[in-house]
Amino acid sequence: MFKGTYNHRIDPKGRLPVPAAFRRALAERGSADLVATPLDQCIACYPRAEWEKLEGQLAALPAFSKQVKALTRMLASRAVDCSLDVQGRILLPSALRAPAGLTQDVLVVGVLNRFEVWAPDAWSEFVRESERLLEDVSLGVEWPLPPPATGPRDAVRPQAKPKR
């Protein structure tokens, strides 16, 4: 749904223009409502339906787990409802911008079911760290992923015999 990286500017009032491609994706879903919350070193902006899925996932976790309580509290207590204005902008309150180090120039990054707003330096550092992490072949991740099994017949696939 959301992909790509866009350079934008937050105006002095804290309004961020949402990239046109992201506005189109929101319009296709029939909603201009977002929920913004701090995540790592950025602000994550979820379409309302995606936020509600996340709430459901959090509610399904063990309610008395310290980690679940901490995660739920951190995400929900700092979440802010945002709506696109007529010019395609959202208002990001200073309480969200300050911890993420967002001033004027920002990067808006598509991350499938959400988009994130990053300070350029923080994004560059994240990319460097991620590239180092992904160089580690011991991750054990097979890519591309094998196709999912669709039935009992696909559950066990015979191995092809090597050609001689």
C-alpha cells in the first residue's frame, strides 16, 4: 500500500504534506483518517483500519505480560488522530515531532501498511545499521520466500533429481 521515500518539509505550524501517492492509497481505502504514534526514532502514521487491526493484535496478547503492557501503553498513550486537510496535509503535534527530532526537512517513508516520518540523519543511520544487519548471513532467512502450501498435495514436494 505505502512504498517509496519522499522528501518533504514540515511547516512552522507542524503540518506535513502527505505524498500524493499516499493520498491516493488512502482515497482508494475511502479514508483520510490516520493515527500517528512514535515508533523507534520516527512517527508512524497508520490508516484508521490498519490502526484498528493493530489494536486487535495488541488486545489478543497476554494482558498481564509486562512487555505487552509496556508496548500497549507506549503506542496507545502517545497516539494522535490525524485527518488530511483540504491541501493534503496532516498536523503532527510537537509532542510527537520533538522526540523524533523532526524539525523542518523530513523523509516520508512507505512501509506497506503505514508510512513513517523520519529526520534525515536518523533515517540515514537506520539504513546504515540495517544494511549491516542484512549482511549477516546467519539470519537464516530464505529469500525469496517459498510459495505457501495450498493443499495436502503441496505439503511435501518431491526433490528434483540432479541432472547427469
